[in-house]
Amino acid sequence: MDGYPLIENHGLIGDLQTAALVSTDGGVDWFCSPRFDSPSVFGALLDKDKGGHCTVRPAHQTHATKQLYLPGTAILVTRFMTEAGAGEVVDFMPVTGTTVTPSHRLVRLVRCVRGTMTFQVEIAPRFDYGRAKHEVHITEHGAVFTAEDGTALTMHPIREPEDERLLDVLSAQDGDLRVSVTLKAGEQRGLILEMGADGPPAEVRLDAYGRLFDRTVAFWRSWLAQSRYSGRWREMVERSAITLKLMTFAPSGALVAAPTTALPEQLGGERNWDYRFTWIRDASFSVYALLGLGFTEEARAFISWLSDRVKERAGESGTTGPLNVMYKVDGSSDLEEQVLDHWEGYAGSAPVRIGNGAATQLQLDIYGEALDSIYFAHEHGFQVGHAGWTSVRENLDWLADHWDQPEEGIWETRGGRQAFTYGRVMSWVAFDRALRLAASKGWPSAYGRWQTERDAVYEQVMAKGWSEEQRAFVQHYGSGVLDSSLLRMATVGFVSPEDPIWASTLDAIERELVSDSLVYRYNPEASPDGLRGSEGTFSLCTFMYVEALVRAGRTDQARLVYEKMMGYANHLGLFSEEVDPTGRQLGNFPQAFTHLALIDATLALDKALGAQ
């Protein structure tokens, strides 16, 4: 871990087209531009020496740090305290809007709030995942870092023209810039790092910075005011909502699974995946969370993006199906997986992967998630048009021909295809929701065949997905392995939450997959998934467990699990993908699926407690 901050010691900022991670010690060590899935500019999180960073921290070696968000916003404040003084770094990215733009700004204001403080600033970009060399050119009004492919990062200083020059340039070697700034109480200066600037560096006056700051505050607070949630865990829910908004690509409405790649599920392990894409499954869950909180425009934008994916290959034959597992935020599907051999990975956890080879896997559950979210949106007033319904029918016709085959499953295992129970359950959901839509609107459909296939899936799951030995539903047919994805069986209506076989399944999952409220996906030793090593507990699964307990009437137990899980959030209320046995966060950070499940679990638990 030498030289690497803990994964949870970060906050997220963004402009709705890309994002950056800022550590509690003032380092921007992850930033891609111009999109979430673009090559990195700062990537020290994956290689402390070769990745690149922008750090702002006190020159005083001994200092305490605190970090918080400005309430109701995505503006991050990192505080430094020494005996001689206290200072702050205020980080944010001005919102870009719904038009794709090459220009993205990262604003870093430095101010002293008590005594005096000398800050050291180092700007060390490493373009194209550190593969492109660059030079730095210093001008009277700032600096430009230019890569050999023409990509440029411009540094605009925030200062007054008539000011005494507070900046002391320490060095500008090897393409990096190091400066020092000494401030007294009440003084503030800073910098704006801009990718895709349309002009040379320019000084930014403090009043101009103030207007930029005020507009950003106003945007976030106005957006958050749409939330209808006023329950017991309002602060956590609102922070999750803002986090999900930060991971949404505004021009298309697509939600990325996480803004990072290759953060390990086990330190030193190989389970390091690129999550900077939009999964049909994960993003479909966003419809429930967004509509549950009242964010209808975001839900509408994603449904539009999803409808385009459903339409574009509708009617296509073949065993892989008309839907991909995941897409880029613009809807394209070229996600070729590569390994960055020149990077050592977070804390030495190689390989560092970009792209994702799971994009072409067969995962049957995505059809259920897509149809369930379309149906849920329809129930909340989002109309499905003729072209959309025609595409739905064609997708269901394909599923009717292909649901009864082995697949890779929800967890994207690489150990061979199986008849995964969850994939079958969600195929049942796809047929069921399509039947409901057709019946409610009187639309033309292959109603008889869909009903036949729906019932066949149900009978098969009950006969082959149930293990008498385990007294539970199992991961795939013929196995005794438990799988926490099946916690959703009652949520989607496949089984009654009061059915004894469901109570027995919950009990079995609790015995084998739950560790003091934390929930594992499955046991890799019992069900080899084609990868070496182990992994932590999945935070998503813990929140799914909470919701399953609520639906089963175990409200007190659900609340205890929920409250324990809150203790694993980081200092800002953010969750990564996993939690290891020591309580540290692992995997890509923050993870959208976890925050979506947090919102769903909170709404369900709040409702149950209110009923009590």
C-alpha cells in the first residue's frame, strides 16, 4: 500500500460528462477526459509513479486532514490543519450540460482560513494512460501541457492582476510543474485545469471564480430540490442521488457503473475490471431509484437511451441476442478489452484492464431487467410508442427461442456457461412484464406463446433451481451453490415473500453468504468462476439482502443490517463495489449499482417502519 491512498479516502467531483477522484490528502489521482471512458490524464490511483496527478497540500509535513461536501452539492472541500494555520482546497467541475463538448474544467481553489499556510502544488499529467509524452510551456498567464498527439491541458491561475505575486515556481522539469503559494488568513488563490481549451492560458479574477462557484452551487441545489424523499436517512439518500447524477453522461442519459477502471476486488488479485460503461442491468435499476425519489427527467433520459438499444438490433437472430450486456455511454458497443502492461495497478494489483471482454457474453437476465424497467416507467406515465413496442415484441420473440440455454450469468463469470437460475427468473420477468403491457394496452403480441414460455420458465426453475439438500434456490441447475442474486426473486414477484420456500432460501443465504450483515455474491471455491483468488463482500448484495428481509416481514433484522452497512460508507457517504474482511473498500469506486440498491433498500425499509 506504500504510496497508495485507501480507495475509500476519496471524494468524487464531475461535470456530467466525466469525473475526477480527489484524495483526502489533496491529490487528484484519477481523471479522464473528455468522457468517463476516455484515456486518463491523471491516473496515479493505478500507478503512483507513472499515472500522473495534481496535488495541492501543505508544505508542513505534519498536518491533519478532513474532507466534506458543501451541503446539497457535488463541491468537495478538503481541509488541512497545522499548528501554524488551517487551509482548504475547494474542488469542483462546472457542469457542462447536455451537449457533448471537448472542454472540461477542474477548479481547485486554495484558501487560508486561520494563521498562515504554504501550499505546494504539483501538476504532473500523464496523457493516454501514461503512454504519450508531453511538454510544458509556461506563459505570463499560466501554463499549457501538450502531449505528442496534440492533446492539451491548460492551467489558468485564479488571481488578481494587481496582486503581489504569491506563486513561487519551484521547477518545471520533465513536463511537470511545481509551485509554492503562501497565504495568510482570508487570502485565496487557485487554478483551473482545462482540457480542450479554445485559447491560451488566461488569468481568472476572484470575482469570476465566485460567479462560477455560485452557478455550480445553484445547479446542484436546484437539482436536488426535486427529490421527494424526506425519510429517516435523508442525508445518505441525497448523497447517493448526487453520486448517481455525477455518474450520468448528460448528453445521452446513460449511467456508468463506476467512473474508474481496474480497482481490485482483492489486493494483488486479477479481478480488476473496467466499469466506465453502461450495463443494461445496472442502469435499468436506476429507473426504480430515480422515479422513487422524483427525478423524472433522468429516468426519462435513460429510458430513451434504453429504448434505442432495444430497437437497434431488434429482430436479429443468433445465440448472443439482440441486446449487449453493456455499451459505451453514446450507445456504441466496441469495448475491446486490453491490458496496460506498463502500469503496476493499484497497490501492485495487476493487470490493469481497459475495455471489457464481458460485453459480448450471453447474460439472459438483462432482458428481464430491461422489460421490467420499461414496464415500471410505463406504469409511471412514460408511454411506449409503436416503434418501441414492435422492438419489444421482436426481442421477446428471440428470448422465447433462446432462454433455455447455458449462459455466463449476472456475475460475468469466465468459467464456462451454466443454466443460471437468476437468468431464468429474469427471463420469466421479461415474459411477464411484456404480457402485462400487452394486456393493459390491447397491443398486438404473441400473447399465447409468451404465456406458454413464461409458465415453462417458472416450472423449470421450481423443478431444477430448487435444492432439497440446501432447502434453497441455488446458483445454477445441478449445483448446491448459493447465490445472492436470487435475493431478488421475491422483489420481482417470482415467489411470494411469505412462501416457506422463500423463508428457507433466506435462511440458507444467511448461513452461508452473510458475514455480520455483509453479503458475498457466492463462494468462488464452491463454484469456480475461471478466475484466481477471492473477493470481498458485495455492498450491492447487502442492500439487496435488506430489501429481501423487509419484504419477508423481518423489519427489525433489516434495520440492523442496514444500520451496520451504513458504518462501511466512507467519510462522505460513498460506497465502492466491495468491502474486505478488515472493513476496507475494494473494487471500482464509487459504484452506481451499490448506491442504486441503497436507495431501493432505504425506500422499502422506510415504508415498512412507517407501517409499524
